[in-house]
Amino acid sequence: MGTSLVPFNEIDEACLSACTAERPLNIEIETQVPGRLDARQLRAAVSTAARIHPLARARLAPGAPLQLRNHWQVIERLELDPLIVVGDGRSAPKARSGVLDHPLPIENAPPFRLILTRRRRGDRLTLIMSHVASDGIGALRLLRSIARAYAGERDRAVRVGLREARALDRHFTRAGTPAWNRRMQAASRAQLDAWLAPASRVAAVAGAATGGGGVHHVRVPKRAASLLGEGPGPLTVNDRLLVALTRTIESWNASVGARSEKISLLVPLNLRPQAWSREVVANLSLATTVATSASERGDDDALARAIVAQTAAAKEDRASAGFADLYRMTALAPNLWKRAVSRFLGATTARRLMPTAVLSNLGKVEEPLSFGRAGRASDLWFSPPCPMPGCLGVGAVTYADQLFLSLRYARELLSPPAAAAFGKLLRRAITGVVVRF
């Protein structure tokens, strides 16, 4: 198998620049099995999965300060044991925070960690992956490979070369062309608008003075989850979730006397083609924003129209909506310059430009996650990275006919009871959206 160098794509570069000690970019996926997972067998399954997905056994290659692009060094075997075994469920939140609240070191392979928590009613498995190496879809694909390897099943991965899959050239326009000029002007306007009119924040409630974050799970009833994808009109599941989250933030802020002017939601867009939309462990998602003003939220119909207009435009050209050409321009700078700009912008500037919340939906998982004798996974939770501490992250995934939502929050923003209260409000808003639309 040997060692090979794989150049960072433009999304990798952007994530590496944005990932700091104050803003760790880590993806988290959790699942529960009814039985007991054997640690030795699980380690073997991780090694098998890493052989299938090159970036799961990659490390950041050393680079010179004036080098224009970073590289992944794909090695034959993992250098570190990524499995952490926790003896009981009460210690699980601390173990998860110990990994999730810090940037994963990517100088050694692998760029992920796996936490196995022993519980009386079945073991829990948590995958935490650096967003520099992969997006949420890729992280879920890696977890599926681990499950298949543990169960002794053949992994039916789509055979697409890593370089071909990660090449984003098809999404870019040629510099200097009218299309390129339009894209760059639109991206510049969006950045200027975000600076001049910052998005409203989720109101802090009972937040702690210390750093770190938490994850709160919200299970949406099957009936409501099944109806999210139905109903007349152009609203998709994502649109309905955007409406519900917007209303939740608005109601939450109003309940504590805080105003909501512009509510801006960051939404990842999958750039993978339909033929392998669920394949490849890599960064192949660009983010766009869906923002609404107070006047656009006058009633539910007006809010829905404002959101659909933006999501429909994003689907027409996912790369343009996600500022692909801007990513390319910033990726062309030397590493020394990119690091200097990241330090110069700092937390204050990043906080002014950050959205109100992140909503990332992995969609519907059709095939159940099965871990052989340990059993079939009963639930599946996903939380996306988000700029801390002012932003809230909401991850969604539909599994076993249920909608699983995870709130990622900073302790400076919400206490655990406040996060639970926000989750109840969001679940109620989703039910209301199902009834309304």
C-alpha cells in the first residue's frame, strides 16, 4: 500500500485555517447498540475501515511556510490507537468533551477518535472526526465501514478514485470571466453584509464562565418525522427544519427579552454527484447561509417563502451558493499568509461574521447500522461543528423512521438545563411546522 501524498482541496484548506483552539472543528456521531462490543474486535474493524478509506489513515504532511498548498500523507497503518474505552455511562460526557472541545491533532494518523462507552443497557459508540479531513457525510460513511467490518460483512463501497472524488475543478469558474466576476461580487457582498449587519445571537441563558461545550439530544416523534417530508408546496424536509429552527430561536430570544433582527443559518451543501452522494471520506460540502429579517418573519407563510427562495437558488448552483471561487482564491495564498490572516482576524472578527446557528442534515439513512452479535443500532445522533461560543449547532439525521436532532452548544451560551429547554422548544416548533405546512 505504501505512503502517498494527497493535496488538500480548497475546503480542507479553509477548515484548517478556521480550526483553532478557541474554535475546534470536530464532527461528532453517536450510536447505541443493544449488546456489548468487543474492544479488540472493534480495533480490528477500525483498521479494516481505514484500509478502505485513505483519508481515515492520513496525517498532515510537513510543509514549508511559503508552500501554497498543504498535503495529506496517506500511510499504510494507523500511528495511534483511536479507540478510547470508558467504563460507565456517567463518565461518557467528560470523555466526549475531552476530545470534542479541542482540535484533533492531525499531525499523526488517524484524524478521528472513537469512544466506546460501557452501559448496562448496551454499549455506546461515539465517532469524533476532524472537519479538516472530512465532512459529516464522510464521517458517517466511515462509521458504516467500521460497523460492516465488525459484523464481518463485505463493504460495498463505490469505486471512485480519491483524487477524482476530491477534485473541485468542475465547480469553479475561470478567473476573469463574467461568471467568475459575478460569483466574486456576490461573495464579497455577502461578507460585507455580514460585517455591517451581524446576525442575531441565540440569547445566553445560565451560561457558565468556563469554556467547553455540550451536546443535547432531541428525539422527534415518528409521526412528526414521517410528515416532515410530505405536504403540498415546494417545502423540503430541510426547508421545514429551517423554518422550525428560525422560529425556535425567535421564540427563545423573546422569552428572555432579547430581540431577533437577522437570523442567519449556515447550511452545508453536498457537492457529491448523485451516483455516489453518500460515498467518500473527504470534505465535499460547502456551506451557504439562509437569512431572514424580522419583516420576512411576519407570518409563517412569509417566512417559508423567504427560506424557499434562498434554498432553491442554492440548489441551482451549490458551488456558487457556497462561494467555491472565494475558497479557491484564499487557498492560493502561502501557508504563512493564511496562518497570519487567521490570527489577525481573531475571535472578535470571526464572532461578528458568524451565523446565528448551523443546521446540518445528513438526510435519511436507509440501511440500518448493524454490529453483528452486538446487535443493530437503535439510534443515530450527529452534531456538526459550529463557531464557539456564540453560535449553536444543530445536526439532524433520519434513522429507523425517526428524526434524531443533536444540539452542540458552548457552556458560555447555555447550561445543560437551558439546552434541554431549547430542545423542547425546537421539537414543539417542528411539530407545529408539520401541522402548518
